[in-house]
Amino acid sequence: MTGERSLGREFGWLWAAYGVSAFGTRLAFDAFPIIAVVVLHAGASDVALLAASGLAVGAAVAVPLGAWVELRRKRPVMIAADLVRCAALLSIPVAFALDGLGLGQLLVVSVVVAAADITFTAASGAYLKSLVRPEELLVANSRFEATTWTATALGPPLGGVAVGVFGPMTTVLADGVSYLLSALGIRAIGGKERQQSAGEQSAEQQPGKQQTARPGSPSGLRLSDLPAGWRHLLTHPTLRPLFLNTILVNALIMAPSPVLAVLMLGQLGFAPWQYGLAFAVPCLGGLLGSRLSRRLVTRYGRRRVLLTAGTLRACWPLGLAFVGPGTSGLVLIMAVEFGLITCVGVFNPVLATTRLEQIPPDRITRTLSAWQITGRTTTAAMTALWGLLAALAGPRAAIALAGVLLLATPLLLPRHERAPQHSTTG
């Protein structure tokens, strides 16, 4: 962009690939539930099972992939993950055209896409760390964050229009094509990817033992490698509180989302377009926050930004329990979401940068995989729990409980930050 610091041609291609896939994903927001309800006439229990099972089973499938990917070059893995997601998603409109689409296929595709998502995210984190200089990580992560919120603001409304005009398969088709374009963009980066050194490969070995497998060799994967990511997260003094805080905050924000949809579209009588508008406009706060993130870190320091933005993002969601009907209710939701998303937009790039800096090179993929897997399974479980709670106590009580619990999460934020770890001794 004009006036912004250039991170090089290679990063430009990576950023473009991320942007097109992010927009495709947001364009297809809630596509599977829409297809399940509109095309397959599925009930609420089937839709809930589809959402929860796809996340949980996909995360379970991704568990061994983290250690497997650690031994391989990351760019081919990212391309393969994109192509797998493309093929899986395009199978849906093909099956629909052949009159063979069923809930079973939607479930399989959701599992495959979820596992590929986790694998791609973990590999891309390791690749980004090798692609840009350490002092450029925050700039790169801020640009990814801004792209995410731009896609989130534009994608769902445009996707809704596309579904209304061209049918429910349109956004799934576009999402599949976006992964193909992403794969082509990553391939266009070119050049040789830096291979891990022998010292990096041996970080998990016991002293005195030699690693005989070549980098990328399947025989280099051991059963003991699988939990290495969790071990690092739970024993690291800076990452452990950030990990626990982020997992809990994200789950408590996402779990009441279906309940809030029921409250808004059901009891309060908001139209679908109002519901979409209430969550699209506040995404501008994500753009604002991501652009402020680096400036705030420069002025106040990383630890203070993490503590302040991390605390503030937990204070907003309780306001959603007090939403009422009409224009005032819509304005309240947009104000709460704008405040929340702005704080998230500041916090996330700093978190992503701190996380990459604190993970040794030989454990990046496994650690990021562990983070993603834990986050998705926790969110899936708490979403199901909050649905049950809403059925027993009502939507407002469920939303309020999540908001109250969020107020305690800043206690998990780290009060001190260690210097980045460059040693690879395990």
C-alpha cells in the first residue's frame, strides 16, 4: 500500500494469498448451515451436530499433523492444504449438481477443511517467521489482521446477496476457488525455503542421542513428538498465561453467538439484514485496531499493550445481555461489537508476534497446531454447553454468564515478558 513499509516481494505474494482465501472464507460465512437447512431440510439438532463435529473431529485429525509438518518444508505443505480445501469444497456443488449431496458429505468436508485449516495456519506461522526479519513480524501480523477484518466486514453481506441471487452453492464454489488462487499465490513466491539446521531438528532429542533421519523423512516422526507443542505452551512462563487467556476469551466470545442470533432474530424480531449489519459495520474497528497496534507498541511497549488491550476486550460482551428491540438495540450491539473488535484488532497482532518470537524454530508448527486444536475443541464444547444453558435459563442469562466470566479472564494475562527464545535445546 502507498506510504507503507515494504516487506518484500515474497511477503507480498503471501499476503495476497492470505487475502484472497480470507475473503473467500468470509464470503461463505455460515454456508454449511444454510445448505443444511435450505437444501437438505435439516433440523436444528443436525445443524448443531454438523458445526460441533466438524470442529472437534477436524481438530483431532490435526493432532498428528503438527509433528509431521514440523519435519517438512512449510510452503509445499501450505499449497497442499489449500488444494485439499479446494477439492473438498468443490465436491459439494458437484454432488449437488448430481443430486447426491447429503449431510454425511457436509460433515466429511467440514472435518477435512478444519484439519487443513489448522495445518495451514501452523505451517504459515513457521514460514512467516523465516520469511521476514524479527523486527518486521509485528508489521506483517498487523497487515494480516487488517485483511481479516476487511474480509469479515465485506464478505458475509456480499455472500448473503450472492446466495439470494444465485443460490446456496455460489459461496461454497467461490470459497473453493479462493483456495486454488491462494495455492497459486504461494507457489508464485518462488525461491528456496530455508531448511532447519541439524541443531533445530534435534531439539527434542535426549542428550547423547543422534538424529539419523533426514529433514522431511517420515521416520523422523516419533510418538513422543505429538504432545511437544502442548508441553512448550504449558511450561513457558509467557506463553502459558497467553494461551490460557486467549483460549478462554475466544470460547466465551464465540459460545454465546448462536444464542445471541436466536435472541435477535427470534425474541427481538430483528430482520436478517439488520443482524448482518450489526456485525459487519463494527469490523471497521478491527481495521482501526490493527493499524494502531504497532504505533501503540512503539509508544507504550508490548507488555502494556497486551495487558491493556487484553483487559479491555473482556469488558465489552456483557453489554450484549441488555440489548433490546428496535434502533436503540441495534445501536447498542454495534457499539459493543465495535469496542470489542477494536481491542481485538490491537491485541491479536501483538499476541501473534509474541507467540512466534517465544517459540523455538524446531517447535513452531507443533506449538501452533496445539494452540489451534485446543482453541477449536474448547469453542466447540462451550458452544454446545451454552446452547444447553440457554435452553434451561434463557438466552439473556446465557449471554450474561459469558460476559461475567470474561471479566475474570484478564487475571490470566502475563505480568512479565521473557526475552525471545532463540535456543533450540529441549
